[in-house]
Amino acid sequence: MIRAMARLRVGPGCESAVESAWRTAAGQIGRLAGSLRRELLLDANDPRSFVVVTEWADESALHDYENGPVAARFAEAIRPLREPSGAESYRVMRNPDGTGSKIFVDVELTVPADRLAEFERGYAEVTARMAEVPGYLREDLLREPGSNVHHIFAEWRGEAEFHRWIGNPAHAQQEAGPIAPFLLDIRRRLFHDVAHPENSREPSTGREIDVHTTTDVLIVGAGPTGLTAAVELARRGIECRVIEKQATPPAQADKAIGIHCRTMEIWADQGIVREAMDAGIWLTGNMVFVNGVQTHRMSWELPELPYAHLGLPQYETERILTERLATLGVRPQRGAELIAFTQDDDGVLATVATAGGGAETVRAKYLVGCDGAHSRVRELLGLTFSGGLGRFPQLFMLGDVDVDWDMPEGHLLRFMHETDGRMDGMLVCVPLRGESRYRIATLAPPRFFAQTGGKDAPPGFSEELAEPTLADIQAAIDHLAPPGTRASNLRWSSVFRISHGIVDRYGAGRVFVAGDAAHLHPPAGGQGMNTGIQDAWNLAWKLALAVRGIAAPGLLDSYETERRPEGEEIVGRAVRMAFTDELDRNDLKRQFLQEMSMLLSYSDSPLVGESLSAPDALRAGPGPGDRAPDVGGLQRRGVGHPLRLHELTRGTRHTLLVYADGSADEGTVAAVGKLCADVRRQTSGQIDVNLLLSPEARAPWLLDPPVVRDAGGEFRAAYGVAGTALYLVRPDGHVGFRSQPIDADALSKNLQLVFGGGR
């Protein structure tokens, strides 16, 4: 027996017309050869979503229906009733026969009308509990129109996992308990997936809709996160498309203005760090005052940093990234808004509303939601904020002003007022490019909170609230800043409320979220934009391998595994810092390096590893998952100037650094050529190899890989190497694997976690 299930959504007021069209079609279907069952079901949570169910004796009977006149007439009858942007799908399945990957479970039960509210409350709790059950994927609650009969239609990863769960007597209490009284008289049927051409594709009636464009990756949002993802994909030759709801780029500095040191390293790799430095201003330190008394002052110009902390308005960041993307042949499509999408095992089908008022359908292998705090992608995926979305009760105001005072240039300044140990006033001043120009953030005057009625203030320039005035900003300065400080030349101002939280998942299937779509932060530490850029930096190289078909099966899962713990830590730290003068005054340097993402490590990632002959081996070097630090003093024959390590690791591929000093066995060093060939074959050429030799080591006769001398011993000192060793550096600049001595077998096993095999 073969079952087909087609989902469609109709326009407002079209529900009765669909039911009428179905009654006509159902009578005709019942007279077709092989027809066993036909019914129309409603989504219990969406009265405009219908599911058409037909059952057939075999696939031949289903095929005859799909390509026959009855299906064509039904499709034509409901075509004007369907919502163009509605989520639709088509699924074919069969009775269980011991094969098939996914399993579908249809539980039919009756819910008395007078107990419907009780059932709905219990069912909501059950679905939340089921999300934690191994092997469970998702489910729909459907009902027969005009009836008390409901269907719980669930999707499981495999039959064994379902039977393992259902065979546990405790499951009824642990997961199904809230609706147990309704499960005493049920009909349960199991189905397996069928490899059918139309599965999970449009239309719900078996007729293809038009796909206007195709691409490898569709990116929703042209902010710093989306643009970073697009640049990284385009650098790797992956076709991508960027859509952005806003018709015009931003033109004012009402968003992020701080560029972290690690972001500057990323921009050096992308080739835009010079443009950023030319457009920005160096933030050279910070000072904190509490009740008018300076509590500490710190210089941010640390000699070990590759770049200092840069002040750059977000609109400039977006301009620079957009221009870089244009050199790669990609331009964001502005005024284009994601309306809906569906996904299947092969890709994503997205409906996009365009600037001219029309709509188009885009087919992509993957979709990445970089669409900000009010993410449509997050909403459509059904992602929720773990523990709920937090909001600070206070309203804040921003202003772009000139400030006349005697304060050191380039310093971020925080003025706080405390009463009985509780903060009741704050003023943050961040330097901007221009003489005496600052971005001011402080508590909004009480009249703004009264205007909102305690509700959220609209973001950015408010259409409902008047902008704060220069007098409002001056009043905050008079209260908190040094006496005699004067503000002038107000360029813009706005009112906002701080939200914070992180989503329960960073994606589902072929759809991912990044940046503010995944996590929201207080502005303390300037984390939001930089964290989003790091998300995209981590995800894009993995997506590129997946698009090419050379990624290991679990590679894309590592995006959430690596980035979500970092997001949790950053959100938590930013919340704690929001209303304190500092977290740890005893180690301000480490705190600063942590905020700048210089201490970021993926040491808990399943992708990283090591093989060490002794517990102390490589102890002085970066560990698996750590950022691979830059060093200088490297020499390559024929190059008349010293090289830096990041010149070797920069680019879109993995980099293998093989080290040997004078004590290394000559045969081991000579075998590096074979190792080089083996790893290139295993990674489909997605790896660069360099042999680093100490000054006294004898260079073997090798055409490949290149030989580089650690002339100044900087690599040996920074990476803790001796004898022979190797470091594998990922495209995102983090250590993927290390060994001392060289362990080719362990390296190969680590590469298998990333690459699906050479072609």
C-alpha cells in the first residue's frame, strides 16, 4: 500500500471552497483503479492549512493518478485558492517493509469537544517533551473537518528508534503523560519513506511550480554577518545569493561601532583590513569612573596583538564588505524579503517578495538566516530562545554628538553612578572618527518610558517616540561626566531597549541562523556584530565543502557544536557586564583579550584532536581548537624578505605545517613528500602543506611541499615544537589537529571528520 500526503495553504476565506473542490475530487478519486482511501485533513494549529491524503494499492496506481485528468482538474480548481507564499510539501510513503530511512507514525484518536481545551494544553506539553527523545524529528497535529477525530502525524529518524521508545513502559508517563487519557482508544499506523521524485517538493497536488532562480546558498540579510558569509562562499567559488529586506543601505552609526582584534585578523585574510583602518579610528584604551572617581584605566595597545581595537560605524563595515563582495561578482538584492520556505533532502525552496511587488521562487542547496533580531528565518524554523528572550526594564538613548572636555583621545569612557551599591545611572562614550566626536549611550529620560506604557520601544529611529534632544543628552552628561563637559552638534538620536538571549538550535536540516538571528546581546563589550562575523566565518567554509560534496556527514553539525557554546558564554558575560564597572579588575588584560575573541577556542569540538608521545609534548603551543597565533621571522628561498606564518595559512583551504629540527631522522623528513600527496588526495586538494625547518636542520630534496626556515625560532617558541611535529590549521585559523612526532595515521583519521573523501 502506498500513501501520498500533500500539504497546501489557502488564502483567507477560501477554506469552504477548498472543501467543496475536494468533495468533487474525492468522488472521482474513489472510482480510480487502485484507490484505497482519500481524506482531507486540517492543520489543528492553522485553519488555512490543509493536508490531502490518498492511499493506493501500489505505486503504479499513484503514478496514474498523479499524471491523469482527476489530479489535473483538482489542481486547476484550487490554484486560485492557494496562498502563493504558503508552505507546501508532498510526501509519498508505504507500509513498513523493514527498509527505508525515515518512519512516519499516524496516530488517530478522538477528542471530545468538551475536553478539547484540556487536550490542547496537554499536547503542547507533550511536543516540548518529545523534542528530547532520541530519533524523534517532528510531528503535525491534524484533524478531520467537522469531526472530533484528530491525527498525530510524527516523523522519526528510523523504525528501530521509534520501537525502542514505544517499547519502554515508562514513556507514557515521561513524554505522553499529559494526553494519556486520550490515548486509550487509538489507531496507529506506520509508514516508510519512498524514494519518489516529488517527495517534499512543490506542488501539494503533484504539479511542479515554477522555480525562477537556483543557487548554491541563499543568504537572507545583508548586514555584516550575511555579507561575511557571502564573501567566504564566493571566495571559494560557491554560487550564493544575498537578499535584504531594506531597500537602501544604512547611513548612520546607530548600530555596532567596535571592531575586535580577531575580526581585524579575519579582514586581513579577506583583503579588506586596510580599507577598515583607513575608515576607522583606533580605540586605544578605556577608563571607568564610579560616582566621579576613576576606578581604573587600561591601555588597549598591547604589543602581542596583531591589530588594535578599531572604532568603525556599522554602515562603513557594510560598505566595505559589500564592495569586497562585488569584486567577487555578487551584489545583494535589496528590497527583497523572504516570505516562506520549505526544505527536503536535496535543498530549500524559498518564496521571495521582490521590490516591484512581485514574488519569485528560489531553489538553493542551503539557506542561511542572517536577518537580525527580528529574523524571519528563525520564525519559520520554529526556533525559540532558550529560557525565553530577556529584556532589561530600562530604556536607553543613543546620540551622535561632539563633546568638549579634557579626556584622553581614543579612549572608551564609562561613567557610572551607584547608590547603596546599586547602579542607578550610566553614561558610555565611544570615540568616532572626527574631532571630539562620540557616540553617547545612557538611560533615557523617564518621559520616554511613560510614553511606551512599559512596552518595548521601537528599534532605531522611532516613529512613535520623539527623538531625544541635545538637552536630554546634556542632562545625562551634567549628572555623570566631569563638571564643565559640554555636548554640541547632535547629528541623530534614538531610543532603544536591550534584549538578550540565544536560540535553542542554530539550524535545522539545510537551514541555519547566524548573528543576531541566533543570539542577542547587551552592547557591553561590543560583542554582537563581531560574534555574528565569527559565526559566518565558522559556517561558510563548512558549507562550501558540503556544496562541493566533499564534506564528512557530520561537518555541518559542528557549526552549532562549536558556535553555540561560544554564543552562550558571550551573551552571559555581556549581561553580567551591562551594569557593573568591571567583572575582574585583577585581570583586566585577560578580560580584554577574551572580549576581543583572541582567546576563543573550540577545544571541545569533535572535529579537533591530537596525538602526543608524551603528556608534556606541545604544551607550550596552541591546543586543538585554539586560534593559531601568527609568528614572524620565516624565510623561503628566493624571497628577499621575512615571511609571517599567517601568510602561509591565509586563504580558503586547510594548511598543514610539518616541522623538523636538526635532531629529526632524515628518513622521516624525506617522507613528508608522500604525506603531502596523501593528504591532498584525501582532501580533494583542499589543503596547503609547508615544511618548516629549524635553522640547523638539513633540507631534503623535495619538489613538494615548499620548505620554509624558522630562521628566528619564533615558530618553535610559539608552537612548542621539537624533533618532528605537525599542526593542521583550519580555514578559520583554528588548530584542527596536532601531533608530536608526526603521526600520519592519526592525521588521516582527523581529516576524515571534515572531508567525505577525495574525488
